[in-house]
Amino acid sequence: MLEIRWHGRGGQGAVTSGEMLTLAAIEEDKYGQGFPMFGPERRGSPVAAFTRVDEKQIKIRHYVYKPDAVVVLDAGLVDVVDVTEGLKPEGVIVINTSMSAEEMKKKLGFSGKVATVDATRIAWDELGVPIVNTTMLGALLKIVPIVKIASLKTPLEKRFGKIAKKNINALNRAYKEVKIS
């Protein structure tokens, strides 16, 4: 089973990212589970979401405490939240930042894999807004290929309608541009 923890701010799409990955897993006849963790926070407050994907039925129903991967939609959160908490030593963290993977790895003090992508720039270019959920999903799938990008097409079209194509473009660009250390 692959377990992922998403960190973002309210309104950035961390919950939607997890939901899209879960639906893509189901498209591939895998089992997926996704859910958020937040209270009465407002737009801009830190939020977390969780995703599990497996070939067999997922019977556990609790937060992800020891993720295989962590996705950070806002690099500013690394100064506010311990985004590496519980991350397995062989795990990977994917961060939206203009910093290099090497610089971010040093900043985090994490010995595992660190991947970076300037998802905000890509989102501005492709979507015209700094909402990075699908962009970060593309970066994650390059590093952790748990589902095929093609499996996201139907969930993205259902969720985003007319702007699905722009989201797919952003996802594909992040897939190509992500760097790992």
C-alpha cells in the first residue's frame, strides 16, 4: 500500500489532489482512499489530506502517520509545519518551490528523496491562477508512478469541466519539469 500526505493551505486544492488520485486509482481497478484533515480553518490556513492506493482492499480508516510520500503545495509551510514528520526514510517529499531539490533537501535536513517543481509558475502559465493541485499531482506521479497520467483524464474532466484541458496541460508540464535530489 502506498500512503501519501498532502500539505497545503485552504483553497490550494490539497484535498482535491488526493481525491483525483483516489479516483484515478479506481479507474485502474485499484483501491483508493482519500480524506482531509482540517477543522474550522479559513482559506489560507494550513490543511492536510491523505491518500492511500493499493492493489487490494484498504481496511484501515485513520490518518496517515508514516507516509511513503509527502506533497507540499506551498513551500512556506515548511517553516510552519513539520512536513517530514513520520515520512519513511526511503520516502519522498515533493515540494512546490522555485528552489532546487538540493537546496530544499538541505533546508529540510531530510536524507531521503526530495523533489521540487515550480508549480505556481506552471499554474499561472497554464491556468491563469496559482492553484497548484493538479500541477503537483503531475510532479508526484513522475516520482511515484502509482497510477498512469491517462487515468486522471476522466476524473479531471468530471471535476473541472471546460478547464480540464488546462489542468491536464499543467499536470503534464509538472511531470516533465520536476527535479529530484
